[in-house]
Amino acid sequence: MASQITKAVIPAAGLGTRFLPATKAMPKEMLPVVDKPAIQYVVEEAVAAGLRDVLMITGRNKGALENHFDRVGELEAMLERKGDSARLEKVNFSSDLAEVHYLRQGAPLGLGHAVLRAHMHVGEEPFAVLLGDDLIDERDALLSRMLEVQQERNASVIALLEVDPSNAHLYGIATVQPTDHEDIVQVTGLVEKPAEGTQPSNLAIIGRYVLRPEIFGVLERTKPGQGGEIQLTDALQELASDVSIAGGVYGLVFRGRRYDTGDRLDYIKAIVQLAVDRKDLGPELRPWLKEFSRGLD
């Protein structure tokens, strides 16, 4: 029987160079998506799946992350004096959302290294990894379903998304074989950002993982790969190629709504997509967008 999962790891040490100069002094994870920073969506997703013990792997200039999930006495007192209960509730919500811990990565040695840094906090139990660039719509179950699959199969589980083959070189790509469930595949191989035209499939890894603790031992012996970084994909490839190590690797094929906030254009699209579905913004935003789009013809 697989161990019950209680912990989530969120790597957040990246410099966010694609968003300069906005990220010169502000972490990219704090960029607002409508009216919440991107990182809050990710923590909310972990909590909704039952994971309230959250470890963020951070770096320099990431103090705003800690401040966001901390209490702000002066602000709370001011909102209370003004009787602004709606905003006070939102401020308190982020402070009480989860038990958030912080650990510096130290050296920028890649995602695999960031995950390895979580070993002491996680211990010898399965855990989830959530990347902040991928926002999953709260109406679509992904992480909770991955946790179920991990418990059922006692293996590591990764989220997969069908992408246009012309974009496969931008992702880690999986070689798979079917199982008895339509949305679950067994992963037999992984390659990080294959050269154009060489990808083994169009199933790309997106930023959600549920991993068995054996991944730490594999990461410790994984040599730097593409970009001189320790690639999590390379460690998962070892697990996938030898089922005896830790039950192998399974993929959950996700067909819901995913918003990529790691790219400037997709970030803008994510804001619009989320805003149009909001009850407080959508009714006014949708007709404005229709009118605006007519002027683009």
C-alpha cells in the first residue's frame, strides 16, 4: 500500500528573465494573474488536493513570496477599521492557506537539483511537485487524480498534455504504452526537448508530478544534462526504464484547461481566459472583447 501523500514542493528559484524588466525586483511567481499572484493559484491547487504542507524552493530576491503568505498586521488593522471585510477576507485567506516552508536552492543547477533539495523536508514518502508556470483551472481535476493514480499503482506519476508536434521540441516528451484506463499510460521513455522531428510522441510533460521518494537517490547520481543542469526528466527516465526501482512511471493524460504563465503572450492569454469566466468581471469584459476584436479586422 502506498503511503498517504501530504507534502507539496514548489520550485520557485528561477530568475524570470523572459519578463524583464518586470522581474528585475519582483519574483516572476508574484506577477498578477487577474488579482492574485500566480504562485497563489498553485498553492490553492495543492491545498484543494489535500496537501497543506508546502515547501517552496527559492533563491535570491524571493522575499516577496514569504511576505505574501505571511500576516500583515498593519494592513489587516487598516482594512478592519475601514470595515472593508471583503478585502480583509482575501488578505487573510492567503495568510491562512497552507503551512508554507521555504528553502534556498543555493546554486542554479536545474529542476532536478531543486527537487533534490527537498529531500530533508519530504523524507522517505511520496510527494507532489508543482511548477508555478503551469496554472491548472480549478474546475478541472488534475493533481487530485494524479494522487489517486499514485495510490492505486504505487508508482511515480507525471502529467502529460497532447501538443502540436511542431512544438514538441519545447517540452520533455514521453514514450508510452496504453493501460486499462484511457487517461493513464505507462511511460517507457522520456527525452528532454528533443530536436525537431525526432520526438517519439506528442505527449509533453507539464508541470505536475507525484513522485516516490526513490527519485532522490536517482537524482543524487544524475549527471548534469541539457544546459548543464540536473534534469528531473533524466531521473524519471531511469525510473521509467527499470520498473523494479520504484514501480515505474505512469502518465496521466490531461485534457482540461491549462494556462501557461511562463511565456509573455500566453501569460496575457491566461489573464483574459480566467477573467472572462469570473462572475465579477466576465459580464463586462466579454462584450468589450467582442467589440475590441471587431476593430482588429
